[in-house]
Amino acid sequence: MTSPLAERVRDAVGRVTDPELRRPLSELDMVRGVAADGEDVTVEIALTISGCPAADRIESDVREAAERVAGAGRVTVEVGVMTPEQRRALTERLRGPRRRNPFDADSLTRVIAVTSGKGGVGKSTVTANLAVALAARGLKVGLIDADVHGFSIPQLMGLVRHGEPPAPTQVGDLILPPVAHDVKVISIGMFLRQSDGSSPGAVMWRGPMLHRTLQQFLTDVFFGDLDVLLLDMPPGTGDIAISAGQLLPGAEVLVVTTPQAAAGDVAIRSGVLARQVGQRVLGVVENMSAMTLPDGTRLDLFGEGGGAEVAAALSEGGDDVPLLASIPLSPSLRADGDAGDPVVLSRPEDPSAREIERLADRIASGGRGLTGRRLPFQPT
């Protein structure tokens, strides 16, 4: 018979959350045994893989949970590793027996692709800060760096250490995305290594490889249940934009531009392409708009009105496309991005941070409709 103390400890340990899978150990079948000898307790747990990067934290959290129940008794934590069969059972339980895109047209996750017509408009910086702001509102957020040739999300999210981002943990063929600021993040930069362990200087892939990469990010990466999935798209209307339309037909598109006419003209094309592949243009974000100097004057380095013009052009002959935000030029936004410290967290009082927060409020309050989607239950 299991002692009452062992049962209480098992219950407490089972509520400990795996920091990578973000689920309780009991649900993951990682608690293999709890035994009590008087007031002393022994807990056996099984990690998903040998060398699990979260091993020390899991062991510490398990020990702390057991000690709270055991009181003055001694707690011993024995750490093992799942067998290949147990890992397969776990991955099937998490993902299902077949690989599929969990963000298809019937998904309840809101998918937002952040696009731009040209590079250099701050699209990735906006995406990273928006992801962090949405997560701070209690939403479960995932972020895919779909800009394969120009990936920068790991740096902007503070995941780069010693010159390169971390390699994701893999449980069988299931990839667990690193978490930064409560956002689950995946990028091709996490997988590319040269023979000496350093990151390569460039990714030289064409269309089929780009399509396959995005497909694998959607099917093989375990994001779990998300409220919002953001995609940082490459600039322009190339292969990834077309693939995103095929793989994510229910996605919304957020178009980022600067006030400059040259940026606005090509930004319109990215919105037009989104509609051509069946996606809905959610709105326009004008980045690098006029900033107010300490003496009260306004510096409009890239002009004014470009975002409104893009929104008006995309509203012609279709759904209304609003200008959702005008983010002013900000040295802090740039500097904190370079440091991997999103400005919405590091300097919430900065005008750029406040405008991104307003953008997050508008997006979070919008929600995604259920019309035309299958719901995961049946009437009885």
C-alpha cells in the first residue's frame, strides 16, 4: 500500500511544470515512482532525453515541491531517462499519431504574418516587441522567424549567447522551441552550424527548401496550445510569402512600412499578395514615423503619411484596412533590440514602446471568428 505521505508528494511533484513542454510532469508521465520510509521520501523521475538542458531546473523544482510536503524528512530525487518507446508514446500523445499542421484553416489559434514590401523598415523589431507585449497580456504566444535568409529574431528576443542562439531540444522527431519573455521562438538560425560549431555566414537555399523549412516549423515544432502565432516574414512577395498562403490559409497579415513613399509603394504589393492567396489584411503599421525632440519640435526623417496612404490603397475595392499604429523613431527601440532586450519591457515609458502596447491592445481585443471552422467537439 502507498503511504499517505507518498501520495501527497506524488501529487505535489506531478504539478511541477516542465519548462520546455510547459505541461505538468504527471501529464507527461515523467514521475515514475514515489516511496516513503517514515518521514523520508524518494522520488523517481524520467527526463525526456539524456542531456536535457532543463534537467537541473526540473530536479530542483521536484525537490522543492517534495520538501514542502515532506517537512523535516529527507528527500532523495533519482533522475533517469525515458526509453525510446516511452519517448515515442509521449510525442504521439503531444502531437498525435500523424504529423500535421496544427495551424490549418480550422485551427483556433490566431495566426498573424507580419510582412513588408522591402527590407530595413523594422518589421522584425516590431514583430518581436509585439510578441512580447501580447505574452505580457497573458496570451500564449509563438513566434516563427520565417525570414530564412535574413533571420534576426533570436538576437532581438535575447536568445543569442556567445555569438549564437541555442539549439532547440529534440524529443524524437519533436522539436521544442526555446522560450524568451514567455514567447516560444523558432528560427533557422538555431539549427545551422558549421563543422567547427560556428554559425554559417549565409543560407543559400531556393524555393523548395524554403517551403520545406516553413512546413517543418509548422508540423515538427511543438508549440502546444497557442492563442497567437506570429510569423516574421521575409520582405517582398517571394517563395515564403506564397508558401505561407498555401500552408496558412486562415492567417491574417500585418503590413509594416515607413512613412517614405518608396517603402509604401512596395508594402502595398505584400498586402495585395496576401489577398491573392486568400489571407486577410489585418492592418498597417507605420514604423519610424516622426519623433518629438526634447525642445518639442518634430523630426520626420522619412516623411509623413505613408502608413495612412498604404492603408487607404489596400482598402480600395475590398475590406477596410486600418492604420493600426504609428511607431515613432526611437534610439531605445533600436539599441534595446540590438541588446536582445525588447523595449516594451526595458523602457515601457518610451514613446515607441507605448505605441507598440497600443498596437498589442488593438490586436488582442480583435480575436478570431469561428465562422466556417470545425470545432473539436460533436453534439450528443
